[in-house]
Amino acid sequence: MFTGIVQAVGRIVTTAPQGDGLRLTIDAGPLPVDDVALGDSVAVAGCCLTVIARDGARLDFDASAETLRCTTGLDRPGDVNLELALRFGDRLGGHLVSGHVDGVGRVVSFGAVVDDPAGSHELVVEAPADLARFIAAKGSVTVDGVSLTVNAVDGARFAVNLIPHTLAVTTLKSLGPGARCNLEIDLVARYVERLLAGVRA
């Protein structure tokens, strides 16, 4: 489990074919990895991956064909948000995040909020139709591994507010119209849907 509070921005430095997927080598940058062991989980751009090798601050992961099919940004070099798995007793600053990406969204718009002296930006994303029903105003959503509060919903589109700190410490600042991003819906919404399906049956 994770919280959606990004701990560092790392970089995918190489990708190489591995089975039906890819092996990723990531420079973890400032992420504290001294006690990271083989088999540990790390959220990479919101996707939970297992450490299969470590060399200093470089971590290796295997991403299967299925993982690559339902995510974006893991198949090529580039910056990625990183978060170590939650430990019992850790503060839960965001919301409970599984690291199981539900689908890929498309950025509709991204820009500064007019007349906001704090320098906040609004990000509008269009979610896949089958995920849109799980996204609600004032609910939680994870975008590329970042826990965010939904400000507004309009059909399959939702808007979130990004404060300057979030922009400074994540990769979200690099998004622009047409960009694709990993989405994970709120766990609570997922289970409510499952329970309601049982009632309707």
C-alpha cells in the first residue's frame, strides 16, 4: 500500500526486453533506498513494481506486458514519481493507494488558476468511460502516483488543483494537453461499487 505522497522524482534510464515485458532501470535520485531490499514494492508513476535488483541508487524492475498495456510512461526513459511502500505506523498524508493503475487518462487542459496569488494550477483530465463513474467531487484520485482531491466533475472529465509545492516535487508540472497519465480510483469507491452490484443482482 501507498499514500500517494511522492517522496522523490527518479528517472527511468534504460528499458530492455524481458520476457513478454520490459526490465526497467531507474535512478532513484534522492529517494532513500539504503534499506530497500529485493522483493520490496515501489510505486513508479503510480504503478506498484517489485525491486528485482539494486546497485546503489539504481533500482531494477520487471514490468509485464499486462502492466505496460494498462499504464503509460513505463516503456521509455523519463522522469517518474517514486514512493516507497507504506509501513505500519507511518503517517497517512494522502489516501490509501494500492499502486494498481486502473487506466490511462488524457490531459484536457493545464494552466495557472486566474487571480490566485498562491500560484496554483488547474489540471483537467478525461478518464476512460468505465472509470468515470468512480470519480466524485471532493473524492480522491491518484494521477501518476500523486494523491489529489477532485474539485469538479463534468461527465468523464475531472479537475484537480495543484499547489506550487506539488508542482515542485512531482512530474505533474510537465503535463500538457494531450498528455497521458496513470489513474487509480479511490479504493472506497471500488468497494462501494462491488457492494452495490451485489444488491442489484
